[in-house]
Amino acid sequence: MERQDKLSPKSTVNPLKNMDRQTGTVSKWSEEKGFGFITADEDGESMFFHINDYSHRHKRPIKNLKVQYYISSDPKGRTCAIDVAPVEGHKNNGRELKQKSFSLLILGSFSLALYFLFTLKLIPSQLIYCYALMSVVTFIMYAKDKSAAGLGRWRTPERTLHILSLLGGWPGAKIAQSFLRHKSKKISFRVTYWITVIMNCGALYWLTTPQGSLYLHNILKNIKPG
């Protein structure tokens, strides 16, 4: 059984229908889509739940995990589970905090590297603005894709996200992966992402060489108004 529109109960939930804490077992979980189902202990009913309604203090949900939750309903009157959390154990081991810290460290280090390249007059300020703009755009695209995944709407192709990273949006992509918890588990996506990072940094290095600098100068000269 799979819900068609994958609504996120947290953003659309109605007042609780049952204030008693319920218990059940995660019978199905899609890490990629960010939603799953809980089989209630009391009556065996299958209950939809979304990652946005799962405890951020615990590790990500997995199949057969024993959980507790409250019963509520979405705007269409369909039963769903909110405030979902493991009954015991499965506590966050700090991995997500480490991922966020690592992402911020990468962003800070790369920003510092761009600053030094600029002060050494190896790159123009326009290139820094380009990285900043592409990172913001990429972060927004990740956020949009995650929202679409929760609502069952049209998804942004992974190829598009990788192209944005390749064009300089990879710092924003890394922040999105860690803070939005989106596209951070799929191994093939992560491998491709890091390939785009290496390729982009390689291109940046080339732009600091005499030949690359001349090439970039000619491009900026051609796009300069007037």
C-alpha cells in the first residue's frame, strides 16, 4: 500500500484525533522518498508517516523499528502518524551533527580559498559572485526537490542537480544534503556529486593558470555591457 500524493503531515496536519500515545512497528520505509508506514500494535492498521514528523534526535527510521506516535489526519481526512519516535534506543550518535559541521567546514575552507585567490589576483570577483549565486540556486533546487518528493509532485532530475554542482553550485549542494537531509544517502548520487566537485575544482585551478586566466578574461570581456 502506497499513498499517492505523499503529503507531509507536519505542514498540513489537522488537530490530533487521538491524544493517547500509540505504539507500532515500521513495516515499510523509503529512505529516498522520505516516507513510510507503521503497523499499529493495537489493531494492525497501516499508518502513513513522513520524515518531517519523525524525531530529529534519533537515527533515521528503518524497517521493523519499534516506534511510538500520535494519530492525526491530513486535510483529506486520511489517517497518519505524527511526532514519531523510537520506543527505546536508536538514538542519534552525532553523525548528522558531524555531517553538518563537515559541510560548514568545507564551505568555509572553500570560501577562504576563493578569497586568497582573489587577493592574489588569480581570479576576478565575478567568479566569486558566480559561485555564490550557483550555490544559492542549487540549495533552492534541492529544497524544491525534497518538497516535491514529499508531496508526490514532479521531481528535479538528478542530472540537473549534478550539472548545477559542476557549474559551481557544489558548496550549496553540500549544505543542502546535510541540513535538508536530502540526497545524502544514495551512494551512486554521492559518488557522482563528488566527481562534479573534483571536476569543478580542477577547472578552477586551470582558470588560475596563464592560459585559463586569459580564457576567463576574454569571456568576461565579451559579456561585459558595452
